[in-house]
Amino acid sequence: MMAILNNRLDVSTLVDGLDHAEGVAWGLDGFAYAGGEAGQVYRVDVERGELSQFAQVTGGFILGMALDADNNVYACDTGSHNVVRITQGGVVSTYSTGAPDEPFHFPNYPAFDSQGNLYVAASGDWDARNGKVFKIAPGGAGVVWNDELVDFPNGLCLGPDGKFLYVVMSLNSPR
């Protein structure tokens, strides 16, 4: 894990030993969180430069992560095609599998809005134009929020005022 130290892009390594970490998120507790290729969920104390694994997800590769107002971690698990919820005690549970009629296919990245809804980019198959963005209500009930952003939707975030959801697609632009 690296940190940008100033606007001239001086970079320093904070910790070593993460297993193919993909996503990173900041918690309200001041720690950074990242996932690993074999389902590890890491907590990074950036002040001390310390890495610890505080949870293990059984499905597989952990991609994007987001934390809620209670500092629970929500992680996209590509192995089980779920979003899992991880408490600060390290307890892992399935939070959402997608919509009742449309399960997640390669959940990739989550982001919360101010009402506690979780938006999830489900990338689908590479180059197959079957990606979707889901909206998961507090409690885990999901709907397909957008089925037109099909070209491998990847990262996403809400703008500062919460009015717009920005989605990065790894392939072509929407048509």
C-alpha cells in the first residue's frame, strides 16, 4: 500500500504483505481497509505502518470496499458473487446477492449514499456488455438501478453533493 505525500507524487510504501490488494477504503476509526485475492480483509494502521488481517471471507477475491456510518466494512466478493458485511469484530455475513430476479455477476465496487443505500457496480463478463449497477437499500434488498452501463462498470462514487453517481467503465463508452 502506498501513500502520495505531496502534489509532486513523492510516494512511500506504508506496509508490505498484502495479497494482490485491489480496493482500499478509509474507516471512521482512522484505519485503511483492503481486500486480498484469497478473501483476506486487511486493516492498515497508517500512523504506525502496521498491517493486520482482521477477517476472512470464504468466497474468493475481494475487490472494492466501502464502510458505513457504523464503520462496518462492505466488500465485493467475486468468488461468491455477493456483497459481504464485516463488523469491526471481524464477523462476516452476506449482505446482498443482488436483486431477487437478477443476482450480482462479478460485483466489483460499492459506494454508499447519505441515506445508507449501497450502489454496487457488477461488472459482468469481460467484453460481454452485461454489466449492471445495483442499488441496495439499508438491510440488503436490492434492485437493478441501471442496466445501460454494460461495458464492465468498475469503480464508482457519489459526487460531493450526492446528486450524481459517477461510474468508471473499463471498456467502451455507453451507446
